[in-house]
Amino acid sequence: METARVLVAADKFKGSLTAVQVAERVTAGLRRVVPGLAVETLPVADGGDGTVAAAVAAGFERREARVTGPLGDPVTAAYALRGDTAVVEMAEASGLQHLPDGVFAPLTATTYGSGELLKAALEAGATTIVFGVGGSATTDGGAGMLAALGARFLDADGKPVGPGGGPLATLAEADLSGLDPRLKDVDLILASDVDNPLTGPKGAPEVYGRQKGASEEDIAVLDAALTHYASILGPDTAALPGAGAAGGIGYGALVALGARFRPGIEVMLDVLGFAPALARATLVITGEGSLDEQTLHGKAPAGVAAAARAAGIEVVAVCGRLALPLEALEKAGIRRAYALAELEPDPAVSMAQAGPLLERAAESIARDFLAG
């Protein structure tokens, strides 16, 4: 009989456990039932927050830089480096986590710090940059990022337009001639789990503006401002998949930095070395905080399950809550899902006790798939 070898490749449980902690808890639970079980852990991310942490867990070096936060204050942001490959997470510089509780700036939040973080990666010698975008506090079409990299955005009086998406309504001239010349020699991969265009009914302001504090009026202002911005930089690019990612930072990267868009989980599985780890496994455990409709559209568990199914390896999932029917799970390549909500129905208690509950779920997996 083949010796069991488990690969734990799960994303974070947002608000409860990091991807690394998920892997640790699952491993502990499995080994309580099957002592000495061979377990390999590969925390994963789909380009959003947690992407740098996943890269560091896979052996990249963590680097830090002081950059401009979304409200203009300095923040410490991390990126990951291995050889000449960097993993840069825009949320580290321009994410919602840098906003004080209840404070939003939908019209003026800037991605300037994301540009500074890309510059730090360039200065560290990176020639391939995986740019994970998601979790942003911003809707500025990447204008702040481009300004940090040397672009100039001027109004009719020749003065720089203010930070954020709102002031782009006054844009008269975009001068990209000062962009950092090192960018021409970099393979910049835009890694995102969303494929929205920049503007319109499926665009960044309409779909994601409210979670960044935008009112209905703000959304209309931002959509008009970004439409005007794109009319100057390149309207065709605005309709491309991924242009609307992270408040339109995807558009800025595509139109001005020569980035190429790839689904975030595909990129990250490549970067993290998932294929060789998968080849060693007889069972894969994936998961995230909520397995729902969004999971099926480019989130980490769906990417892991698709790759494992293609290799003929069985997949089970762990999650905080399960909002998918069995048929949808099976279609995604997931044999069975183990939800913490089945063990503790109170969401607040489940989140607070996620670690011990996850160990119990892993014990069940071991009994169902590995024991005997």
C-alpha cells in the first residue's frame, strides 16, 4: 500500500488564522490521529493580502520598506525576494489595513506607496516582479503608483493633480516619459483574482467602491474621473480583464508598465513551487475562511483543486463556513469540505476558536481518509 503523504495548501482564514497557522493546525490534527504522518505544508495566496507571507513561508526573503500609505502617512510595507524574483503585494502599501477603524478616503486614497514598493524591488535587483493586487483602500487607477515611478499628471494649469481617483477629473496631461527606465527590462506579472474592467457596471468603482467607503455619489464621481483618465492614457486598455483590479491599479500597470495579467492563484502556485510538492502528495488539503461562490472564481482553493485534479490527486477542503452545495464542490474538484461552523455554529465563537476547531476538523479528515 502506498505510504500516505499529505500536502496542506490552504489560504488564510481571514480575521482568524494566517495561512501558515492554518497549515500548522491542520498538521497537528492529522498527526493526532496518524502519528508520524508525512505532511508537507505550502501556504498559498491568490495575489491579495497574505501573498508576501505565503512567499516567505515558501523560502523567499522578507524585505521591508518605508512607503507612503493610502492616506499619505508613512507605513512599513513588506515584499518578498528570492534571487531576481520579487513578490510585491499592493495591500502592504495601499491596503485597507492601513486605514484607521471607520476612516475611509474613497476619493483621495492613493497608490503612491505601491509604486514606492515596486521601486524598492527594482533597487533590490528584481527582474521578475509578481505584483499581487487586492485588498486596496484606493480607487485611483494606479495614478499614484505611476507618479511614484516617475510619471507626471498635470491639470490645465500645469500643476500636479491631487492624490486619489477624484482629482483625476481635472487631468489635462499625462507625461510618462519620466518612468523608471529599469521597468523596460522587468517582467511584471499582474496577479489578481478579479478580471473586472476599469469602469462601467462591472468596473472598479461600482463593484468595489462601497467596501472602501464610497457613497453612491462618490462612485459616480470616481467612474467619471477614471473614464476621463483612461481617455488620456489609453481607453482600449480600460476594458481589459484585470484593469479594474484593486481600484484600477491593474489598469495603471497594464497601460503604462507593460504588465501582463494572470490569475493570481496560477501565478502564486508557480512561484511557490506547488507542482513538485503536488507530485509528492497522495492527498491535498486546501481551504480558506469561507467556501462560497467567490471561491469558484479564481480563489486559492479552486486553483489548488484544479491543479490537483489534473494530476489525479484527491482533494478535501477546510473552511470556516461552507456556502456551496456538494455538486459545486465536486465540480471544482473538491471531494469533501469540513466546515468549522459544523463544530461551532456561533460565528463569533468559531472565529475566536478557529485554531482548536480546525485541529478537530483535521482529525476528522485523518479518520475519514487516512486512518487504517
